Amino acid sequence: MEGVLMKLLKVFAVCILVLGMSTAAMADTLADVKAKGFVQAGVNGDLFGFGKADESGVWKGLDVDCARAVAVAIFGNPDAIKFTTLTAKTRFTALQSGEIDVLFRNCTQTLSRDSQLGLDFAVVNYYDGQGFLVRKDLGVKSAKELDGASICVLPGTTTEMNAADFFRTNGIKMNPVVIENTAELAKAFFAGRCDALTSDASQLAGTRAVAPNAKDYIILPDIISKEPLAPAVRHGDNKWKDIVNYSVLAMINAEEMGITSKNVDEMLKSQDPQVQRFLGVTEGNGAALGLDEKFAYNIVKMVGNYGEVFERNVGVNTQLGIERGLNALWTNGGLMYSPPFK
């Protein structure tokens, strides 16, 4: 009996050792990224303004630019990145399996995702909330008037649960039309297969912007949830999370400090010690992250600060026409706030 027990203990010890080795191997994403020479980022692929390739195959969008900031931080090159188009259903599996290094796919941070899916979320790069897109000729002014309506919704999302909760709470009924792919869901809505399309308000704005007759549709004023959208990484690789986190925070901090892609070279001459530390004139921040001391300077120079990224992709002068709102700096009544770079 003792012999059998000892054998079992040895097998158990070997399993623990192998598991520890595999965990350690998975826990150095930065080394893997450097070895292959690029960042593999998961993105939406169908969301105008956030993550979508244009007619020339050039990837554009707020999420895309935030992902490029990570590539710049590591390689000093915004093009040292490859994008993988993922659906709402496949996005987490792709990250868990190592198919991608980081997920920038308008993804809501939630307790269950943080705790049960083996993920860690970095700083929020877009504060959002769920809304409803309807045809103007439907004649409704509020989502509470959608009793008995057919609702287009993506499966496996916070959107699906939020919609069900909203209708139940308000004592009204919905008939869900569930389609996995974002582009196909939009097509179904515009083809009249459902009365309303529900998703994050930003996604609704992006969907409407590329509609055949955008002016025929309205986004109802109801916002029924909190949707803090943030990049996600695999749990347990703190070094990689720090890099993703501070790549996005560098853009936010730059805007707060008044540093833009246009004046960043001039700002290198600043005598302000905070600016000197941030731009790498005074060393320390880069070494702390295992990056070049000029990583923040490079991000601002090559990608821009958060305000620049927001305005060129989704701002009031784009097809989406989105106000800064909650995504303004904390000094302007918003929620965008960066810890000190020191």
C-alpha cells in the first residue's frame, strides 16, 4: 500500500512541476512578443471607429490605436503588430489559448470575467453604456416602449444579459434575435428582421455611421448599463499587464499634461521634472517596465495622446460624432485619470 501511495505522490509531484513549468512559460508574454517581433492583438474587425480595416486594408479605430501604443512601447514601431478579428464568442478563448497576446475588442470588464475566465483587465480605454438603435419610423422615444419588440443581440455578451434584465425589470417582453457575428447582426437589423438593435452606445454609433441610410435611424436616450471597456490580458503575467496598462495610461497622461504628437519634441526641452520623467529625459520609468526610457515619448509621437486618438476616430467631427462625455479627462468632468508617472 505504501509503495502505491509513494508512486501516486511522485506522479502528483511531477504533475505539479509540469503545471508550474507551463504556467511560467505562459507567464512571459513580453519575451514571446519580442521573439516573434510583433504584438498579436485581438480586435472586433467589424466596428467602425474602434476596430476595422479600411478599403486599403489599413486598420483604424480607437481600439486599434490603443493596441498600436503597446507595439510602440515595446518596439518603437506602431506597425509591429498583427490583428486577429474575433467575435464576441471567440474573443476570450483566443486570449486564453495564447492565439493573441492582448485583447482590444470593446470588451466590458466584469467581476465574472475578471475572476473566472483567467483574465486581467488593464485601464479602461472607453467608458460606455448599453443603448438601443431603432428606425425613426418605428415612432418610439424610449426603450420602455419596446414591449413585445424583436431585439437583435449578440450572444455571449453582457449586452444579452443586460437586455433581458432591463425588459424583466420594466415588466415588458422582448423577442431576442440572436446572431453571433457583429456584421451579420447589423445586416439583420437593417434588413428589418428585428425592431431594435441593442449594444454598447459606441457600437450602435459605429453601426449607424456605415448604414445605407444613417439618418433613418436613431439611438434612443436610454442607457441601461455601465460598460467599462478595457484591454484584457491573461491572468498571472503582471509584467505584461503593466506594459499594456501604462501604454494606454501614457496617452491619457500626455493629454492631461498638454503634450501632443505635434508639440512632444518641443516638450523634451521642458524644465518641468514631471514632464522630464514622463518623456524619459529623466530615466527610470522605462527601466521599471523593462522598456526603452522614451516609450511614452514614442507613443505620443507615433500614436498621439488620448484626446487626439479619440477625436480622429470617434469624435464630434467624425461620422460617429461622439461627445467626450465620461471619456473626458477628470479635470473636464470625465473619468479619464492617470496615476503619476514616477
